[in-house]
Amino acid sequence: SVTINDGAEMRAWYDFVPHSETAGNSDIDESSKQLECFIHREIERGIPSQHILLAGFSQGGVIALKTGTRFDQRLAGILALSTYLHDFTGTQADMHDANLAIPVMMAHGTQDPMIPVMRAATSRENLIRLGYDVRWFDYPMGHQVCLEEIKQIANFFGEVLPE
């Protein structure tokens, strides 16, 4: 069940509790481990790690940021939409040098009622402090994606993914 949605049963990476830094920790860890296993399987299938970009919206962005900053092989980049960096202290302690300065695109709605834009902006600043190459975009919208954002995503993909 998801606390923010009055305990409704729904698909979620973890239980999201607004303004909590620790809610969902074990679920976030488990989801990140599952994503890491998936990435390793793709590498074993012959896909170079530098051709893999992690992307996520909202909770998926939390998982992409956690996994991408800690992954032990260089990735192409991270796309993090309407999201935030969960557990800055843990990221600082566990980040892997293989992805230091990895390109990260963050985009967020300035009117997002689920994840306030200030939480995302603080995450951006924390990632920059840790040495990540963060590109930031904000849009006058809520917890959603807009056409202008999709165009920026296409530009980002063109920049970081090989042809």
C-alpha cells in the first residue's frame, strides 16, 4: 500500500511518505538491487555498459539515481524526471568512481504537488557537489511530462548515447 494515496493498493517501487528521508529504505534498496541485476544481465548479453542509460519518473527516478550513482561500471547517463535523490549521506558514502561525473538530466514541474520542486533542486545541488554533471530543466507544470521536456530528453539521449 502507498501512504501518500491513503494506503491504496497500487504499483509502486516503494511506499512514499512526503517529507520523509527514511520511508521506503528497504524497498528502495531491494528495487535498486533488482535493477542492478538486470543491468548486469544486459552486459552479459553483450551490451556495453556505456550504452546503458537509466531513466525514471518519480519513484523510478529515485531508483535510477540510487542505482546509477553506485553502479560499478560506467553508464551512459541517468534521466531523472519529477524525482529526487534519496539518502544523500548514503549516496556520498556508497557512490562508485566508475560513474563519477556521469551525465544526469533532471527535469521537474515547478507546480509539482507530489515532490516539491525545492526537493528536486536540493537533489540537483547535492549531485553537483558530489561531482555529477547535472543538466536541470524546470517547467510550469505539475507531476507530469510536457512536450518541451520530451524534446530536451531527445537532445540528452542524442548527446550521451552512441549512434
